[in-house]
Amino acid sequence: MKKEKLIYKYKRYEGNVSSARKEIPFEFRLTSRMILDEICFQYNKQIIETSINQAIADDNKEKFMESSEAFKQFIWE
């Protein structure tokens, strides 16, 4: 029985060459995530404070209790 031979020929690639993107450094990703977390935290805290102040102005005890329970998570420190 005859042995089979494999012959490889190399051809130059003629398509568009794509280059890999550089990865964003860990420090930048961490810093940006921390900044976004702080912005969201301050925004949510401000919304709840506004809700509490509105409940006090309207003399709405139920709304005040709901808002104050949500606000406890922001001041647990």
C-alpha cells in the first residue's frame, strides 16, 4: 500500500487585516466604576430625600415611613 503525502503551500492573506484592541487598564476600569457608583448613590439618595421632604410637607405618614425605610440603607454606615 502506498503512503499518502501531505504537502502544504503557504499563501499570503489578501483580505483586510484587523488588529486587536488594547485592553483598558484595570485602574481605569476600577476608577470609572467607582465614580459611576458614587454618582448613582448620590442621585438615589437625593431622590429619596426629596420624597421624605415631600411626605413631611404633605403630612403623609405612610409615604414618610416607606421613604425612611429606603433611606436607612443609605445611612447605615
